[in-house]
Amino acid sequence: MQMTLKRTILTQASTVGKLSINGKFFCYTIEDRITLQKIDANSAIPAGTYAVIINESPRFKRKMPRLLDVPDFTGILIHWGNKAGDTEGCILVGNTVSKNFIGNSRATFNKIYKRIDDALAQGPVTITIS
């Protein structure tokens, strides 16, 4: 499965994007703002293509989608939350969007988790961020 995250709205507070699965729009995303130099837990990850797995998150105490081999970052997850302050560098998902905010995040997370989990049973999953 191929996920694509197109960053569309860049503000001083956040980065909002549109996530597609196999070329079809799936949900909105919110990340930290893009910075020239990494600021721990306050910077969006670099654009690129990353493998996605599901494994146990020590923070959430449950299995979560995790991006692998993100340069200068560790523990990058796809999870729920509504604003950049909830991310700590991760990608948050939701199905409504407004300035610096996404909504219906937990329901959207549950749907994308199932899609990723089902796809991993068939083969690799990647996300391309631009």
C-alpha cells in the first residue's frame, strides 16, 4: 500500500496536509511546523519516503503505525490528536480541518490503523511526504 502526504497549509504553528491511500484521498493531517533546523518535538519530519510498520508504542501502551528510518528523528507515529501541540513530531490524522486544527481524529485513526494493518498482511506499506 502506498500512502502519500501532501503538505498544503504551512503556518507558524502547524503544517496541515492531505493524506491519500493508493491515489485516493483518505484524510487530513496535522504536523508540527516545518523548520530549517530540527527543534525536538516541535519540527515536522523531512519530506521523503518511509516504510510504515505497526508495533508497540511505549508512550501509548498499544500498537501504533510507526515510520521507519526518518533522518534525525525517532519514534515517529501516525496517531490521533487535534493540533500541532499534540504531535511531538508525529503525524496526526482527522477528517475535518480548520486553521491549525483537525477534528474527528480518533475515529479517523481507527480507520487508518485498520487499513495499514490489513495492508501489511499483504505486503509493505510506505508513505511519501512532500
